[in-house]
Amino acid sequence: MIVAEIGFSGVLCCFALRAPQLVVTGMDPIIYEAAAKGKLEDLKKYISDPLDGFLTVNKNTILHICISSILVEEEFPATGGTDPASAAKFVKDVLDECPSLLLKANTEDDTPLHVAARYGHASIVKVLFEHQKSQHQDFECGQVGEAIKEMIGKLNKERDTALHEAVRHNHIEVVKQLLMEVDREFSFGANVAGETPLYLAAETHFPDLVSEILKKLKSPAYDGPLGRTALHAAAFWKHDEGMTKNILVRYGRDLCKQADQNGWTPLHMAAYMDNIEATELLLKCDREVAYMKDAKGRTALHIAARCNSTNIVTEEIISMCPDCCEVVDNEGRNALHLAMHSLWPNAAITIQHNSSLRNLLNQKDNDGNTPLHHYCNSNLFDYEKRVLNSPRVDKMAFNKKNQNASQILKSRNLPFDDLEHKVLCTFGGLENYRLHCNGRVVEVGYDEIEKEKPQLEVDRLHKREIRRKQKMEQEDKAAQAHLVVAALITTVTFDAGITMPGGFIGGDDHRHPGSAVLRKSAAF
């Protein structure tokens, strides 16, 4: 920082003030190694100093270091750590020497319990609880319980409790220990990311943890990020091993209808994942959820028709709620419209086979496009001919731009092979396709007719012009080649024509220098 001031002589003087330097002191390597290996005897020579004064740059205590350094079977032959039994003894001995380390947090606000839960060290969790209880053994049982709950409810900077950490890493023994120490009314809230322990268990597909939380807590919070719930997370998994059922049993219809910030219910999620088990459970719980729309007006049937490679979810929704096929999204599209953009024709086949739903074949969206219009405008080239070439499909239907399906198909300028595929699927053959090529002339008059000239005719003229230009270029190149050849022939012919046969007599010693060598020959 530069500071300026007026001196006694009136001269402006400048001088710099240095910002104070932050001196960071780390932990002595001998202490760090002793803590990592769980050897309290190596710390005895420092016993004159309080044990809670030994900190790393991130304020980790010797307990944080020891617990995070415990080696499990999967990590052998890693070195530098200690085994669980030695670590448990070290933690107990250290807490006996310095009880304040029990709740001492590092810069991330992680307590030793957070670290033990994160790495799944149930033996350490047990030691920590036993020490906390021993500190309150002279008090009433209720006060001991409150001290334990306070310990379990400690939040780090991510607002994670020890239960969040244990659930996230699927440590069921630690989860059981933590839940055993709290009453059924205890509530574990959401962290900074909006995740509750129940949501985390469902999202990471840990059905045993979901069951344990629901069994031990009366009404655990189920919130998740993006406005989702644990039921959304459970419905995401095809083989959820009872998660969806257990959550529905506890919370019922209210959770079944709860939508996330995009308007997706758990049924939308199940339909997206082609999850038939969750779909059946959700519809049995409350079939009205099939009529609920997301932010774009799409029902679960729309999602299933667009995204699924099988038709089992589509058939289940239609069987339970057949009239939900009549629901259209914000663009006026029914499920068949969206199915025309899917790689799989299963939803379309299901609708085609259901005679009561065949009115959807020609239903128009807000732009007047039928499902056939959508198919002709899609990038799909091998669809189910039974659906698109059905006699019930109106191939001459016009949208609000006065375009029928064939005109949309022509405007795509597709390669011939792709066009042939589309024509075969849509019209059954080229002859039927040609019947619909001209479309509709909107206004009478030569100029307007020229504007509405069929695209195929325009393409034909364009190709003819290209061929004409190519032919002219080839003729120009041929003419240039002929000119070069003619010049060569002329040169050789001229040279041959003026060259004296036999040559001339050379040298000055001859009587007639420069005369023809063959002058006396009769043939010459």
C-alpha cells in the first residue's frame, strides 16, 4: 500500500506500508506421524503441552488425523496408518487426556464424529459416544441424551450431519449406531445441496439405508434438490428393492403427487426410466397422478411415449387411465405426436392396436400438424409401417401453413435412400407418394403458382443446370486438349515438310558446299 503525505519542507513524500504477512504454522511431523499411526506413547514427550494445541494448517486435530488414517482390509498394503483396534484405543486414551477434542472441529467444521462416519469406522463412533456419555454420567438420563443428540446434530460447512456422511458412503453399521442414539422424533434436515439423509439413501440406491431410516425415525425429512423428494429418487431406479413401496407406505398420496421445480412427479420419473414396478405402485396409490402435467404440459404418458424402448409403461398407464391419451401438452401435442420423434415405435403400436385411441392418429397440434407431419419432419428413417401407412391415417391433412406431410418431406432435401425409406414407411410406395406431391395452391395467379411450384420440380431444374455447367466445363477442357494436340501435329508436319532428304553437304573443302547430298540420285 502506498501512503502519501506532506513533509516539513512542503515536499510530497511517498512511502510504502507492507501488508502484514500471515504466518502459517503446521503440525510437527513427529506428532503427525504418531497421530496417524495411533501411537500415544510417541506423544508423551510433548505431554506438557495440551493435546488440543496440536493442529494442522486446516485445524485438524490429532483425532482427525488418526481417524482418517485408519486402514481397512481393502486398502492393504497401504502404509502410514493404523488398524481399527489400535485407533480406537488411541482415541479413547487421547479423550481421557483431553476431553475438549471430542467436539473440536477443523476449518470445514468437521468433528471427529463426522470423519468417523464418513469412513465407516463403527468402533470409533462407539468410543466417541461412550466418552460423551461418561462425561455426563452424574446427570440425569435426559441430559445425557441431549448431549448425544447435540453431538450427532453438529453441522459442518456443507450442513452435513454425521448421518449424511454415513449414508452418502453406505456405512450401514454407523447409520444404525447414529439412529440408535436419537429418539424417533429427531429430525435430520437438508444440507447446503438440499439433500436429506433419506433422499441421499434413495438417490444412491441404498435400499437397506432407506429401510433403516424409515424404521427408526417417525417422520424423517424427505426433501432433495430441485424440489424433488425421496420418492422421485426411488422411482428413478428400475430395481429399487422396495424403496418406492416403503416410502409410499410411510407418506402415501401426498408425496405421490408432489412435483419438482420442472413439474415432474415421481410418475414422470418412473416413465422416463421405463420403470414398470414404480409405475404400478404409483398408479395404485393414486391414479390421478397420470393426469398431472409438467411445466411443458406433458403427462407421464407423453414422457413414456417419447423416451422408452419398450411399451410396458405406456400400456400400464393406458390400461389404468385410458383417457389420459386425450391430454395434450402446451403445444397441443398428444402422446402419439411425441412418439413420432422416438427411436422406438412401441407407443405408436400400442395406440394403433387400441381401437378407442385411433382418433389420435389424425389429431392436430397447435400448428395443425398431425403425427404424420411430425414423422416426416423427424430424423427417423425406419419406422413401423403398420402405424404410418394405416388406412385411418389422413395423408392429405394440411397444417396451418397449408402443408401436407408429403410437402414437408420434400422440403427436407433428403438423400435418395433416406427419402425412399420415408416414402415406403409413410405412403407405402412411390406411386402413392406422387398422388400427394402437389399439395394445395393457396392463391390463383401465375406468380403465386410459380411461388408454390413443387420442390421436386425446382430440384430437377437445379440439377439440370448443374449438369449443363458440368458439360460445358468438360467441353472447354476437351477443346483445350485438342488445340494442344493440333499444334504438336502441325509443328511435326511442317518440320518434316521443309527438311531436305539426306541433308546438305558441309565443309569448305568441297566444290559445292551447301548443296543437297542426294542431288545426283534419280529418286531425289
